[in-house]
Amino acid sequence: MPVLTIAFPVFDPVAFSIGPIAIRWYALAYIGGIVLGWIYARSLLKNERRWGGPAPITLVQLDDFILWVTIGIILGGRTGYVLFYNPIFFIQHPAEIFQLWNGGMSFHGGFLGCVAAVMLFARLNNIPILSLGDITTAVAPIGLFLGRLANFINSELWGRETDSSVPWAMVFPNGGPEPRHPSQLYEAGLEGILLFAVLAVMVRMGALKRPGLILGSFIAIYALARITSEFFREPDPQLGFLWGGLTMGMLLSVPMIIAGAILIMMAWRRETQHIEKSI
């Protein structure tokens, strides 16, 4: 083991137990992300200056939406993992599709599930889809940050092999004897802290007044952050590297850059048209 390699601080994946029920850190990350995101979203809706007037979504509607988006994230995340990352295994073992406690969630699938929840809830409640998407994605980095920390605690989704020139390289308990990048922490920083900070600054600068701008920015910036982190993350063993050394995470993120850019351009164009009409 290289001299500068850091020993992985082994954590118990179970945070605490209540009788026979074990509460895992990963479950707490989901719960914490949803609760903290809900609190932050409520504060944004209460601030009329951020919207240029009353928010197009009421607090009661937001409270009702939480259940919808939770279901969308879980169903979408699991479905995405089954279809994108391990379809052959689950065809052979269909009963394990429902065993969420064994792990296996896909961000891209969870995002699509979230999109479906936003569109359906907005239509049923006569809410602007883009504004609901903006408020949802403005708070999403909180959950992403906590989720990546849970990945680190669970010693899963670790990084690629490296050498002693990287002083923070770690040997993960189930990752073999080679030192590796702590890519979960890279993702927590890029997809969580950095993305949250950028979107928070945009919100303070009035981005919520341009429906779709926060949504498009989240999609594009997340995709760029994910592609960057994939250069340090070990690909899933059942998939390995794909064409030209690309990974599944990279391939799934490319369409997000395009979609995000389109939404950003539409948001800016819509605002320009509004200004011209008012003049």
C-alpha cells in the first residue's frame, strides 16, 4: 500500500435499528434529502421577490406534491437501474426487482420519474410545469449530496485505481487492495455542493422569474458534473467501459446537456418576448 494512501474509515451501513427493523444510511439520505428539500422549497415559495409576485405554486400544493415526487424518484430510480445497468440479471431474477434494500438505483431513471411526477401533478392541479420543475430542481442537489455521502459510507460506487501521487487515494474494503479515487466525494462536491451553490445564486438573481431556466441549468450542469466525475469512477462491473472508453453514466448524460441547453434558450427567449410586449 502506498505511503500516502488513506485508510478507508469503515462505517456501519446501518445507522440504527428499531427492534428487527434496520435503518440504513442510504434510506436516511433519501429521507433527509426530501425533507430538507421540502423545507427549502417552502422558503422559496414564500419569497415573492424571487418570483416577481406571488409564486405560481401554493404551499399546500407543494406539500401534496412531495408524495408524488417521492414515488417518482423511487420507481424511476429502480426502473432505470433495472433497464440501464443490469437488465439481463433482472430478467433471470425478476423477484429481485422489488428488493430495494439490496441497493441499485439510477439517477437518470429517478430523474425521469421525477419529470413524470412533475408533469402529471402540474396538469392535474393547473400549475405551470416549468415553474414546478424549477422549484423541484432548485432543491434537488441537497438529496444528491446526501446520496453520494451514503454511497461513500456504504463503500460502494468507488473510483478508479490510482497511485500514490493522489494523496487522498483510498483502499475500499470491497474494492480490492488497490488505492482508488474517492469518487463518491467528488460527486458529492460537484453534483451536490457546486450545483446547489450555482442554482442558489441564480435564484437570488431572479432566475425563477424565467420559467425553465433553473430546470434547464440543473439538467445541463448536472450532466457536465456527472461526465466529469465518471472519469474517476469505476464503471459498474456488469457493464464495464463501453464504446471508446465511455461509461453508461456518460452516455445517459449527453442527452441531458442538449435538453438543458434547449430549456435555457427557451427560457431566455420567453423573457425577451415578455419584455418586448411590455414595452
